[in-house]
Amino acid sequence: MIDLTSRQIQILRAVIEEYLETAEAVGSETIDRKYNLGVSPATIRNEMVYLSEQGYLKQLHTSAGRVPTPLALKLYVKELMNKKNLSVADEVSVKENIWENRDNLEHLLRHAAKELADRTKSIGIALTDDHQTYASGYAYLLNIPEFMNIDVTRTLFSLLEETQQLEHIFHKESTGEEIVHMVFGGDLGNQYLDPVSILFTNFTCANTRCSLGVIGSNSVDYSYIIPMLEHVHNMMATLVPGKK
């Protein structure tokens, strides 16, 4: 249950969607100009202050606008977001590109990680319960504003090299009945991971428990990535088990 008024939800949704579009902090003037919410700029400012006090928004700098917190992004994905419908062409091409590798689990996961990277323009990653990690798409980070900060990128690369730490994060966050799980860097206790989001799904293939996901910025296109991961999950879960 969201303990916010309908107006506060409108403003929060507008701030989140503007942030997802621009990857920049959002000011009340932008919300007033672009979203036609029918309230004054002063009201928008006051509500944004309230949303910050409730933990949904945070201010990066004294004079800057605000960005959504992990709490707000989780709320948006679970209750406010409209998921996109994958096109038939998307569904078919993903299956074709992955299916041909079904007889070898390593090749299957490598190609699945690459397919996710190419489609989401982020890092695609696969993990297995026997401590194998496959990642693709590092170059895409060069086009994401948040990763222009060398400390952010260095910290993320260090995390990707720590298989056991990644496994711990994936295992810890695999709660609930959702097909796709979310982890935000702001919840991991390292300030340089604050701009990072991790979305992943779990399945069993060839008698091996696997995780497959996308690592990118907090401003990724959740409305596309989540149905894509759901599609890949359903496909992997019904694949004819291949040789490991």
C-alpha cells in the first residue's frame, strides 16, 4: 500500500520518468513545464521536499534537482510502471539467437549474456552455482553518463570480478515470487555503486542453477528490460537440458 496522496504519486511518477529519460537530476520547474499536473510550481516544490523527507527522492547537490532513490524505483517498477509488450520479432530473434547453443550450457549462457547486453545497451551477465561467470557489453558503459565517473566504473568492474560477492548479492536478493529481481547500488553500502542497478532472473538448466541479468545505471529502461528478462527466463526454463 502506497502511503502517498494521488498528487504526490503523480509528481513522483513524473520525476522518475523524467530521470529515466535524461539520467539527470530533476527540478520542479521541469515538472511544471513538461507534465501539466495542474498545480503550481510552489506546490510541486513542496511536494518534492516531502517526498525527499519520506525517502523517495534525494538531492545530489544543494542547488541541484532531485533523483529517485532505490525505494522510489522499486515502487515505480512494482506499482506505477507500464511494462512494454515485446514485439513478436524480438521474441523470435532472441529465441533463435540463444536456441542454437542449447546443447552446451557454457555457450548458452555466454550467448544469452551477449544477447541481453546488445538489446539493453548495458552489461549482460550470467552466473552458475558452480561459480562460473559470463559477462558481455562492457563497452556500452562508455555511452552511459553515470559511468563517466571513473570511480563508479572502477568499483563496478571490481564487483564483476568478485564472483563470490556477486553470488552473495544475487542469492540475498532472490526473495519473493517475482520472476525478475532488482538490486540497487544504493542498498549495497558503497557510494560509488549508487548509480548502479542490477536486474536478474533465476532458472535451472542442465541440472545447474543459473542467474541471468543486466547491470547498468539506475536510469535503464525498466519497462523493456523486465519483460525481456521474463521472456528469457520462460525460454530457459523450458529449454531441453543440454550437455554441461
